Amino acid sequence: MSYSPELERGYRRLLACYPRSFRRENADEIIGVLLATAAEDQRRVGPAESADLIRGALRMRLRPPGRPPGAVLGAMRLMCAGAVASVALLITMVVTTGDLKSAILALDPAFTAAQWHGVLVELAVREWCAPLVVFVWLWLAWANGRGRNWARLALGAWFIFLVLNTLSSLAQGVALVAPADFAVGVVECLIAATATSLVFTRRSWLYYQPEPVRY
Amino acid sequence: MQEATFLILTALADGSQHGYGIITEVAQISGGRVRLRAGTLYTALDRLRADKLIEVDREEIVEGRLRRYYRLTPSGTTVLSAEAARLHANATVALKRLRLAGGMAT
């Protein structure tokens, strides 16, 4: 085909979607192949080519740099399950708000409207924080999948936070008035505990490097 | 193993190839049925290199552009052989059963 600077610029714009390290090593080579496979007199990047390059860029960005060992993969799945459990906790909180008041009044008939207002405020804060909790789970799964050493330390810290949060709920009597919420919170703690133990196994250790290696 | 991966490894089975060469080889091997695009190819090549199934054989500069040749590693050869044997065994059983059922001419 006849060389078109416009076409090359179009390819380079799409390649900008790829991770920088991949681009640095492969961009010139890929441009060469793209130009070699372009149609005669082609001046613009076609929709199918664009879709293929964008799909490739997404895969490159979302997947881990190497295949994580089974223990890390298991931990990643558990962290995704943690995100699902957080959504389940949010739904449980919303659905059981009505039952909560009657459960509290059954235990403490002197419970005042002002105290109930305080409970509602706490519930609202927890519900608004739920998307953030889901994000933290998914972010930890992503970072651990990429072999970031700090990510497993962050997972350990997250586990401790969840345990403290659950103990705090226990101290407030949540287990008595909202057993479903408490049960889901305990499940989250167990998920975090198992995932943390998996990322600190001997087989996982080698995967976590200060700087993940790319080829 | 995905078909594209199998075909890329097959394209490298009898010697090293550069990116464009792999695309043409894959098209030829598949009888024109599979036409790899550059994005798909290089995502697969990156994964195969990370898994140490292929490696860079050599690099050349052709018309001012980098041309990198890839080849199978011993591990890649083993994986491809195992996958080919598996597909062959499955195909053999399928053909045998079809013959027994009279579903195809012998």
C-alpha cells in the first residue's frame, strides 16, 4: 500500500490507549504490521481495526502482567466475592430497616425517637459508604492481581478494619437487632481473612515483586 | 486453549515468524477462516511471552521499522504438542462415531 502519515497518526492515537510500557516496546512494530495489513490507499482507521485495537488495549490494561499463582487467583476471586457481599449487605440494610426499629423496641421499650434518629443517620452513612466499600474490594482484587506488593499489605489492613468494624457492631448489639446485617458482615470478615492468608502463602510470595516485570 | 492461540503457536511451529508473517500464516493454516488483526495478535503475543511459551528470536530494522521475530520455546512446543494431540484424539473419536452412525462417507 502507499504510505499515509494520516493513517499512521490514526493508529498511534489508538495505540495511546495501551499501557505505556507495552507501547514503548511494541508500538513501532504494531504500526508496521497495521500499515502492512491496511488496504491500498487507506487513509483512515476502519471501525473494525479501531474496535480490535481498543479491545486489545482493554485486555492489556485489565489483565495481570503474568499469570498469578492459583493462591493469588483464589484470593482475587474471594475479593470479588467480598464486593458482592458488600452489595448484599447494602440490600440487607435497606430491606431490614423497618424490622430494625421493632427489634430495637422489643429489646428496649424506652428507646426514644432521638435515639432512633441517630440509628437512621448511622444507617444512612453506612449505605452511602457501601459503593466505596465495593470499590475498595475491587481495587484490592485488581492491585493484588497485578502483583503489587503493597496491595497485599493493604488487604491485611482491610481485614483488620473489617474485623474492628464487626466487633464494634457486636458491641453495639447489632447481632441482636439486625442479625442478617451482622451475619453478612461476618462473612465479609471471613472472606478477607481467607484472601489475606492466600496472598501470604509461600507460592504467592514470588509473585509479589517491588516492580512487576514486563517483557 | 483458544483457537487463535493454537493457530499462532502452530504458525511458529516450523520456525520463527514476525508479526505480519504470523497473520498470513494463521490465515493460510485456517484456510482463510481466521484473520487475525494486529490488536488481537499482539495481545496474544504479549500473553504468550509472559507465559514463556514464545520468545523473541531476533530483531531487524526493515524500512526504518522494527521487525521482531518470535519463536516457540521448549515449553511452547510441549504445550502445542499436547494441545494438538488432544484435538487429534477428539477428532478421531468424533470421526469414528460418525462413521459408526453412518453420518459420513468413508
